[in-house]
Amino acid sequence: MYDRYTRIKWLIGESNFEKLNNIRVLVCGLGGVGGMCVDSLFRSGVNNIFVIDSDSFEITNQNRQIHSEYLGETKVDVFIKKYNIKGLNAKINTEFLANFNLNDFDLIIDAIDDIPAKIALVNSVDFSKQIFISSTGGARKIDPTRVKIASIFKTHGDALAKKFRYELRKSGFIGDFDVVFSDEEPLCKDLGSFMGVTATFGLTLSSLGLKKILLKF
């Protein structure tokens, strides 16, 4: 009998689908990138998802963010209702992470656009036990075919990734992790954005996460 997961089961097999059912995932940031990542993971059978974001939906989100028709509502509350998952309306920083148990998660996905928050998150991960992946800058770009995956220390053409690397080294970080980035030259100075790119970032993050889950667990 067919069900909502029939096609993903055909693709990866029943045993791998069980891995997705059992994995514990944290997604940080529910903007144009993180929101699409959550939707893709959920549709693929990842049901144990926890989300963190401190924002509410605004009118300028509607050109690219899934569920942004819920103007004025907190993003976390909307995602909790839509997907029957868990979450927390909070701003990620060093103080927050000192009181939040990251060890509850197998896969941690960073879709935050704030560099200090990204640095604090990276330095709180146990890389010996957990998978960590991250997104860099999806704004100011229009070509989704330029979206790529690489080590954070091997990206190019991405200003946010460059700043991320600098702050990582400054913080004393000596590990490595994969990021989704674009090497397209920025087209504007303001945070102009196109859903074709931000959604591609989010979907690429979800794909990268699934592949790493199936390899590690």
C-alpha cells in the first residue's frame, strides 16, 4: 500500500528510511534557507525536528519564505503547527547555548545569517558525535546553478563565508565542516533576494544532511 513516504522509500530503501525516522535534527534559523530545509526534511521522513528562531514573519519575507503568509506570527510557532514538531522562539548566542543541550541532537543545521551566532553555535558542537552543516550567504544573488557544497575553508566568492572563516580562526576553532555557498558575484548592496537561490540553498542543505545521516548512522 502506498503512503506519503513511498517515493523516498523507493529511493533510499526501507532500512535507510528508518534512519531518517529516528534521527534527531536541530535546525537553527527559519528564513528563506532554513524554512525550505525543514520542509524538505519533513517531507522525506525526518519527523524528530527541533527548530529555533527569534523572528516573526514580515511583509518583506513574502518574496521567498515558506509560510510567510502568516504575517506577524512567530516563525517557530507557525512551523510547530504546520509540521507538528518542537521548537523554541529564541535568539542564539553564547548565553543561550550555555543553557541549551545540543547533545540531544544528531544533526545540527545552521541557517542563521548572524556571524556571532554562527560562531557560538559551531564552538558548542561535539564534532566527535554530531554532524554539523551550515549555510552561508544566499542574498544578493540570482543564479541557483552557482550554489555549491565545500568545506568552510575552501569556499570562494562568498563574502559571508570569508567573514565566517575569519571569525572561526579568531575564536580558536580547529575543526572543519561542510557549507552550502554560492560563488556568484553579488548583484546589489542591499539584502536583495530571490527565492530561486535561497530555496536552492535550503534544499541543498537538506540533501547534504540526509546524505551525511545515511553515511554516519
